[in-house]
Amino acid sequence: MSKLPVIVGFGGINAAGRSSFHHGYRRLVHEALSEEALAPMFKGLANLMGKQNADDRQDMLDHTLIRKIEKQTFDINQVTTHRKTNMQSNGESITFVTRKRQLPANIPDNWQIEEIEAGKVKVTVDGDLEVMTQDTYTPAITSASQLPTGFDASQYYNSRNQPKGLQLAVFGASDAVHSLGIDWDTVLEHIQPDEISTYAASAIGQLDDFGGRGLAQASLKGGRVTSKQMSLMLTQMPADFVNSYMINSVGATGANIGACATFLYNLRQAIGDIQAGRARVAIVGGAEAPIEPEVIEGFKAMGALAEDAQIAAIDGSETADDRRFSRPFAENAGFTIGEAAQFFILMDDQLALELGATIYGAAADVFVNADANKKSISSPGVGNYITVAKCMALAKNILGEEGVKKTYASAHGTSTPQNRVTESHILNEVAKAFNIDKWPVAAIKAYVGHSLGPAGGDQLAAALGVWEYGIIPGIKTTHKLADDVYDSNLEFCLEHKAVGEKGIDMNAVVLNSKGFGGNNASGLILSPHVTMKMLEKKYGNEALSAYREKNQAVVAKAKAYDEAITNGQVEVIYHFGTQVMEGDDLTITSEGISLEKFKNQVEFSNDNPFADYC
């Protein structure tokens, strides 16, 4: 019988703040929450931002979510570039003096070199000289969804020479593991060492000076490539860091890349491992730090990003509204780039009950379908119709014909003109097919922009918050739907939508992702109240009562972590060079493998999967 993958921990960071215990979610819906819910959120945010106290709440609101790009990211008024300059001799030779060691290895034919003193030479150029002169510019796009002002993941551990994206991965995965409320060694004691899966990635890799940009530009700037830049830029590095420096895993690992659908691709891998019994625990996540001038210019060249002038023109204003760059399903111009790390811990239902882990919901399945033939590789196609419809068909099978109507869609909602038409049509047609008159639609990129690889994780973190505080975040940057948006069977939540205490009115959410190249993924996440009913039916009241008793200690330990980090006591997990094992630290037999650092051994299966053929 298939196992049910349940969500037992989560953490991370994006423009709204820390993800664990719904801190970031509370920032999205702060206007609708009580002071009891807001006070710890602001206190935790103040400490992450390096503030002395949490008194100036407006300042914290102003320096989170989408806003003008700040100097902590890069100086938008001084972006470095180089321009070709052709220096003409005007009938006379061009001369200049430089250090001998700065001469090119291959001297141009029209250069004459004369040594004038120790280490210096005079260069005479016959004819023209082409040079690159350093310049600065202000990009056409000056807003992004940045991490809270003052937050710096590198300060919490020895992160020297690591790209920002990997620093965020370490912080985010640490937050998720701590949120579990169970010591990781305790988890390992209840499973075989290889019964863990880790699937995490970035969509475009690490592209700052410590990664891809440094690698590509080193020789052009007269510098040297380092030994780390090539390896640390790879897209699977977030998973590698989790395995090697955080959880000591010898289990399955990987990074399934699908552009903007990358997170859901990796969630699909984890679900499959747990359902098939290959893993009992899975860590799924992603990290991306793409707010870099070169990345912005690349997406701008594709016509994908909203530019200042375009936003101003839509509003009939001389200046762009920095806070409303992302306007899903409105008159819009393109997406707003963001940065984030999001990680989730899944367990099979039996292990979760055994350990007393807090259950935040269940990941029922993720469906992935390509777009088939199309004219442009970046344009949408038919695949996303299939993924969303499959999700709703599964929801109907689990929840029934009436239960499926108590769901909502967390749209990809990128704020591009193409997305607003195509995705609204997809959601609308699926709603019609399942007899839903007004299917609620959320789009959290209105708040946190598009973080690329982890974007689906941003959506999932927000969805879990709905089942704690009972509010679907409104698409508040969209004041009016665009005329070409399909909505006959949809309810676009332009304002916060109350859905009952702890979100009881919503049985499930469909997370939707549409990636460049035809990478479509949709995931069905079941609410905690539906999940607990399913577990009660399978295991009975007595087992659930025993679980709830165990869960009390787990909740207390998790709460202690939340209170500590809220008060500024950040403990990042980073075990560099500890408990390292080599070939002499294991024993191999015909029954399994014993590893010196693990209590339990890896046991070989005695089953022949091809018995029918043998």
C-alpha cells in the first residue's frame, strides 16, 4: 500500500522574512491579524534586519517585499560596465606608459615597446588603439523582491567564498530542520541511513562573483579563476550542501531542474520516493539569489521583466510605483525578480506518527507535463492544462465531488501579459470541468516576486499559513483585472479572503508552476484537517491519541526554537569536516553495509523485482 507523504517541518527566507512558523506569511496578511500574532513576527523580523528593537513597524514594512533595489544588493546608480572606445591617432602615434607585467602576452603588430625604467615600459602605437573604458549605468529595472533590509545569511556561519544562493540554502535548510522539533539524530535512529532523500536546486545556478559571474569574468578583468567558482555555481549545490554539511546523509539525492517549476519537480521526486518506500524522510527545497545586474539584463532582453518606464506608463505617471511592480492578472508588463530559499521536510505517515511529528498537511502528488509542439520555446503550450486537470481529478478522487469544490488555486501568477491570459484560461477551464462556480485564485508573487527555482516553495509556505490563520493572501497589488483575463468560473482574491478558523473551508490547494521551455508542474497539497482524518481512518483513534501525546513534546521543542530565533539567537547548522567517513569506516556484507557514524545499517533487499521473469 502506498505511503502518504506528510509535511512535518519547513523553513526558509524570502522578501517577507523567515518562513518557519508562518513568520513570512504573517507579513503578507499583517493587516488582518491580531496583535498577538503580529508582535512576534515584527520582533523576529527586527532581529533578522539587525534592528535594536521592533518599535518602528512601518520601517520594517517599508523594507520588506518588493521595493527599490537597495545598495545591500547592488547600487542601481553605479552598475559597472565597459564600453569600447576607438582611440584615433590623428596623424600622430599614440603613446602611454605602463608596468611591464601588465603588457599582453601577444603584443599587437602596431605596438613598439621601449623599457624606460625598472618594471616600466613606454608603448608607442602606430595607428588606432581600441580600448575598453569602465563606465556605469542605471538599469531600466530598479525594483526587485529583495530579502529584508539588513539580513545577511553569511554572518551566521563560516561562509567565506560561498555564493549568496548557497548561504541562503544553509540558512533555509537549517530553519526547516530546527522547525521539526525533533533532534536530527533521533530521526536517524528510527530509519536506515539510506532512507533519506534530498532534492533541492536553483534554476539558474549561483551567478555572483563567487560562482558563475566570477568564473566568466575573471580573465576579462585580469583576474584568476578560483578553485570553487566552477563547482559552487552548479544548480544541484543546495542539495549537496544539505547532505554534506547539515544532515550527514548517504541517501538519495538530486536536483530536477525545470526552470520556474524546479521546486515542484523536486517535490515530485520526494513524493515518489516516500510513496514507493525508497525513503522515509525527504528534504525538498530550493535557493536562488538572482538579483544581479547581468541576470536582470538577460531577462530584460527576453522582454520578461517589468521595466520602470512600462509601469509608469500603465499608471499614467512620470515615476514607477516601486511597490506595485508585480501585478498578477492586471494590466502588467512583466515579472519582478526575487530571491529566496525554501525547504520542507516530508515523512511517511507511519514514521511521522511514531515520532510525534507535527503534521502541517500532505503532499498528495505533483504532475508534470510538457507543452508538445509550439512556435517559441519560451511561450506556454498545452501541458499546464493537463497538470492542473490531473491535480483536480486526484482531488476529486480523494475529497469527493463536493469536497473538491472546497479547494483553491495558488497560481503561478508571474505578472506578465502572456501569463495573465494563458493561466487564467487554464484555471477557468478546469474549474468549469469540475463544476466549480467560483474557484478562489491566489498569486503571492504580488508580494514576493518571482524567485525562479524556489518559487513553488514560496507558494507552499504561504499555503501552510492559510491553514494556521485562515486567510488566503489577496492579490493586493492588482486593483482591477485586465480585460483579457478569463474569470467566468474563478474568484480572483484581490483582497484577503477569510476561509474559516485555521482554513477549515479549504480542503486542499493546487500549486501551479509554468516554466520556460515547457516545464509545467502542478501539485496537490491536502490540508492538515483532511490529512488527520485520513490518518485516523487508516490507523484508528487509539493510534492518533498516542500520536497526539508524543506530539506535545515536539511542539514544545519547536516552540523553543521559534522563540530563540525570534529573539535573535540564530543557530545555523553547518558541520564542515566533522564525522567524515572513508572506505575504512564501513563494513560490507552480503546482507548490508554498516557505517561507523550511524546506529543502523543499510540493509539489502531480499526481493527479486523481476521474479516473474526468472
